[in-house]
Amino acid sequence: MDSEFCLVIQGDTPSSRRLFDAMMAECIPVFIGFEGYTKPFQNIIPYDTFSVTINARKWILDATREIEEKLYNTISMDQIHTMRMEMNKYVKYIDWRHG
């Protein structure tokens, strides 16, 4: 996959195929959600070490600005590499294929 970042938009439940797909593709998850957005296994996975979170209200008002501020203007390729290495430590928790 050529994407560095993948959107994981808040749904009706904490579990989501979007997160699984992003992590399996070694794509940095970009969570879009409202305050208090519950992420799968957040009690054991430190998402803040390898993902980006964007408040849904800000996203709705100006998605382009949020992407530029949170991603393109602040995260270097070295940071992306570090985030991917950190993310790979936790893939086992969301990889339902190997129970």
C-alpha cells in the first residue's frame, strides 16, 4: 500500500474493520471521532504512540485544514517510520484472523 495514513472514522461500535484494515496495511490510523470516542482495546493499546486523532466537529468544519495541521505540517517521514514500528507491536490485538 502506498498510503501513509488511513482514516478510521467513528462508527456505532468501538470495533471496526477500518482499524483492522489500516493496521494490517501498516497505515497510520487517523481516528476521526467526537469527544470520548472509544477505540478497540484502548485499555491495552497506547494509540497515542502510533496514531493521530482529529475531533469530528473540527473535521466537519474544515477537513482539509485538520489534515494539514495534524498530518502534513507536523509529522516527518522519520516519525512515520517510528509510528509504524510502534503500531506493529499491537497488531496482534486486532488481528482476528489468527484468534
